[in-house]
Amino acid sequence: MKHLFAKLITGAVLSFASVSCATADNEIANTDFNAVGRSMAIMLQNTHYEHENLPFNQKLGERFFDSYLQSLDPGKLYFLKSDVDKLREQYGNQMHLLLVASDSMDPASEIYNVFKLRAQQRITEAQEFLKADEFDFTKDDFVTRSRKEAEWPADEAEAKMLWKKRLTDAMLSETLRRETIARLAEEQGKDDPLKDKESPAEMISLRYQRVLHGIDEATSEDVANYFLSAVAKSYDPHTDYFSASEMERFMSGMQHSLVGIGALLQAEDDGATKISGIVVGGPADKQGELQLNDRIVGVDSLNDGEMTDIMFMKLDRVVDLIRGKEKTQVKLKVEPANGAPGEIKYIIIDRAKVEMKEELANAELIQMKDAGGVTRRIGWISLPSFYADMQDWSTRCSVDVEKLVKRLAEEKVEGILLDLRGNGGGSLEEVRRMTGFFIGKGPVVQVKDHRRRIEVKDAQQRAIFDGPMVVLIDKTSASASEILAGALQDYNRAVIVGDSSTYGKGTVQQPIEIARMMPIMARADRAGVLKPTIQKFYRVSGGSTQLKGVEADIVLPSLLDAFEIGEQYMDYAMPYDKIRRAAGFTPENRSNLFLPVLKAGSTERINNSVDFQYVVEDANRLKEKRELNRDSLNKEIREAEIAEADARKKSRNLEQKQRFAEVAAADSEKFKFYRLKLDDLEDEELELINFDVENEDFMRKAKDDVADLDDTPDWPSRLDPVKREGINILADLIEQVDKAKTAGVYNR
């Protein structure tokens, strides 16, 4: 259900908005989502890259139906097989016809209502079972983790048995978690942070109450969103439908700025919404009354006396209530964290624009001594996403990175380490421009549309840095990240280091406002946006990144290898293919990367690295657990598993604390780290980073007493094994380049 349950139970997002939601209910009522569905169906048939290979027929209609049910009930926990069979008989082979006939919302609502009815039944039964507290943790039984390949329950009896197992697992897991936390607190001489919490049964009951509240409060826009998103994703994993609210959030995310109060919100089990972070210098911070760990229980969006009870409300809906236009006010009903039991206060905050600086590009200047005692200066740039304000281009990651690269060049760095780990992509224009910073003028990426016309996207500017480069990737580096990494690899301009490959998303989507495509007289106030896949992109060497991604030149051990992460695991993923090499593509000499030497040095360090050995062991253990796909419901067995994991962790922590102290001491002689954020660009001298001080330049965050019980030591100098190895590989590359230049054999 478009991440519904994850957002309900564990979500935490920044409150933001660009419009007031006071008119949202009226606009929803005035929107004809049947007409929206018809227009979207026509748009998909005309604009999607694969529309010629996906005829709009019964087979595709059956895919719409299956995708919708899967999106509502991915764990196959609510619908009965009889429900699915009946609904399939009614609608399974005609969803495509209902869409083009402007008659799809009644079936979509009927299916949703069956889902809601089953959810009410299942969760009501679950609450009764939790109250009875008749859990038996002595049986030799198990619960299935992933039910992706399972069938829907055949009848009520099977459904109840399925839920009984899941509730038993939830109770056992929570009981063991609390026992572990209490034990850790006692060992560390601290108070048990959960001693005053609700009982495990009460807490699990509250979680399901929030889930049910979210299901029950779904509006017509929500149901349309769930259904139309399922229709869109039936074409490929990245074609999607965004409701008006979702599109507002998406655009704020791309801009990395928002209009709101500047607070990080977290859903609490008991239904309230907790303040887990406050943006430094943001509206809430300046107003001063809202504090960390305060709990919001009501929101008056326009400060006009209409207070909305937000208990158990979906977090996204709470965000929508808090957000609004700049220079307007929102009134919050708050239970103060430091107040007396039952105390309530009302806080009025003026909304304003908040820049999410934590999500912007940033850098470090690293001064290090290499193995030969030579002092090297290298730059590290972290780019969380390829963000851009596509309305006025006032915010652009390429502009930010350009400034960072130029300042690093002024600091006379000999090489740059570009960190794209976790970067899921973004603007194609930004990656095109950014690639030029390192290759100069030339083709960057090739794009093929649904008519199979190929266009080459060129970089137009001169290079601003031509020194040695390493790019860090992982399985979550996707889309624009793969364009940049692929181009730098094809040009032999950088060494790609990290996971075996990137994500494998080789497609381009374009948001299209559906209202523009609807009949003039149609009600389209909040019609939303279709984001169809309209192109595939290809590397300048001719290969696609689709499915395969960009393969690392030097592969490092990774925990992500234990999980099914990547395009190849997605439903309806488009195929891999190749096209011709781009005209004008002239790579540099690959021997300039000295890969055999770099690989040999890296392999030796990895083989001697205890931390990478831990990664390999953990990845193998996680992979075995995933493939087993079951957890025991026997407490003794689970306690033995916890004891084994606890012993392993304690042994590692002891070993790491001793070794990390030695590494940190060596680092103090070997490294100096200087901070280079966008706000530091005009400083004459860069500030030396103090790793003993927590960085709260952007946001103050609430203390987590449970997390504080984790005594796993921090990485020395905050260099995780991958970043540390990336620095070592870059230092080796710089050394080899220097030797080649000295010998007069460096050929570029």
C-alpha cells in the first residue's frame, strides 16, 4: 500500500509543505478520480517506453488487479483466498476496460473495503488474543518471515492460525527485546529505559491500533492513490502515480528545502507524534517553546480554532496538517516532555522555509601521510542525491559540488574520493553537468525513447579537476549515480570501488500533470501526477545499466550482499540491452588507473582487515537466515540464538575497543581532517574536525536511551571500513600516477 505500514509504524519525516491543506478535503471531493484513471490509462498507452510491447488488453488488466491486491496486502495477511477468487472473478479480467470507461473507482473502492473489513476482523481478533495473553513459547513451532511466495489463507481457520503465529512471534520478540535491554542496563549500571513502558501485549496492541486507524481513515484520494499507483507499477517498477500530496512532498525532497516548522516527527506506539529532532535556526527552534521529546496530540492547521485530534493518525497526514504556506501559523496541542502527567500546552509557530542542509553535498579535506611518509592532500565529497529545484533552479547539486571541487582544488588536493553510497539518483540534467567537471566536454550518457530514437547528452564545460579519482558505490546507488559512475568508468577517469555493482536502474521517468490531459470540464483539482518511464539510458560505451548496474573495479565485502537489493529483484523490471557506442566518446588510457597494482594492495589490506572479516561473517549469517525464511517460536531456542549473538558482539566490542584505540592513536599521527560544508566555502582556513564532539550544526536530536545501551565503539576517526579503504586506494593511485609521471610514462 505504497509503504503504508512502514510509515504508520516506524516512519519519521520532516514536517513540510508548500500549500495549506485547509482546502484539501473540498478539493478531494471535487476531484473525479474515474476521469483521472481514464486519462492516466491513455497517457500510459501513449507515453510509456514499453507501450508497444505491453498491449492494453486483458493480460495487462489482470496485472493491474494482481498489483493492486499485492500493494494492499503484501504479506498476504488480510484477504482470504475466497475474497481474492471472488474479486478476481468480478474484476480480474476487466480492470483495463473499467479504467478506459471511467468506471474504475467503484471496483477499486470495493476491493479496498473488502481489505478494510478483513483488516478490522483480523486486528480485532488480534486485540482479543493479546488481551487473553495465552501465549505458549515452549512449542517447537516457527513463523515464516517473508510470505511473498505464499498463498492467501484458504479460510478463517488458516487466517487465525497465521495471525496467532505472527502475534506469538511479536510477543516473543518484544519480551526478549525487553529482557535484553533490562540486562544491558543492569550491566552498565543504568536505569532500564523501558521499565515504565506499556506491557508487550499493550504495546503491540497499540501498534495494530495505529495500523487500523490508518486503514480506516483512508480518503477517496488515498484509495485512488493506492489503485492508480498499482496500475502504474504494472508497467515497470519506477512508473508511478503521485497524489497531489505526494507530489508536494516529492518536490520538496528534490529541492532539499521545505515550508514548515523544522521538526523531525516520529510516530509513537500510543498514538501520539513525538518531536525527535529540531532544525537549528528553524521556525520551531526560533519560537523556542517546542522541545525535544514533546508529544503532539492535536493540530490546528490555520490557527483558527479548529483543532484536529491526531492520535493514531498516519504520520504523512500529521505532516500535511502541520505544513502550510510561508508566513502562516500552525497551532500545536502538546504534551510537554518535562511537564506533569496530563499537562497540555498550546504552541503557535510561524511557518517558514527550512533548508535541509544535512541532505546537501558536503566535503572534507583529508591530509594524510602515505606508507612512504609522503604527505598527501585528498578531498572527499559526499553526495546524498542529485537534488535540484526544478521550478526556478535556485538549488542545484551540480552547483554545490562545483563549489566544493573548486575549493578543494584551491587547497591543492591531489585526488578526490566521490562517495555515492546510498545515492538513489535524481536530476538527469544535474548528473550530465556534474560529469563534465571531471571529463570535460564530451558525451556523458545516451538516452533512447519509446520510438527508439537515441540522443546523446553531452557535457559542455571544461573540466575543473583532472587529478586521480575514486568513486564509492553500493547496491543502493541508483539511476543518476549509475550514470556518473558509469561515465567515469567508461572514460577510465576513476576507479569504482565498493559493492559488486550498483542498483541497476537504467530508466528515465518524467512527471506529467494528469489534469492537463483531462477533459476541460472534468473535475481535476487534485488529479495528481503520472511519472511514466519514457526513456532508457545507456553508457557512452553502449551498455545499459538496467539490471546489471555499474560493476565495481575493486569489490569490497558488504552486508548488502546478503539481501535481494537491486532492479533484478523488482516485479516487471525492464530488460538489459545494448546500443552502439556514442559518437565522440574517447576514453583515456586504462593503464593510467593501475588497476592490477591497486587490486593487489586492496586485496592484501582486506585479507588483513578484521573489520572486513566481520562483514563477511555477518553477510553469510544474514544470507543463511534469509534463505531459511523462518524464526522459531520456542523461547529457549531464541534465547540461545540471542546468547550466541550477544557473546559474539561482546567479544567483537572488546576486540574493537582495544584495536580502535590503537588505530585512533595511529590516525592522529597519520591524518588531519578539515570540514568543508557549503557554509564553509568562504572561510580563509578550514576548521579541523573534532571527532569527540557530536555534530549538531543542522539538527538537535532527542536522546535515545535504548540506543545508548549499544556500546559498539565508533569507527576510529569516523572512517568506516569502506571509506578508509577508499582513501587507501586513492592514495595508492596518486602514488602510482606520481611514479609514472616521474618516469615519463604517464600517458593521458
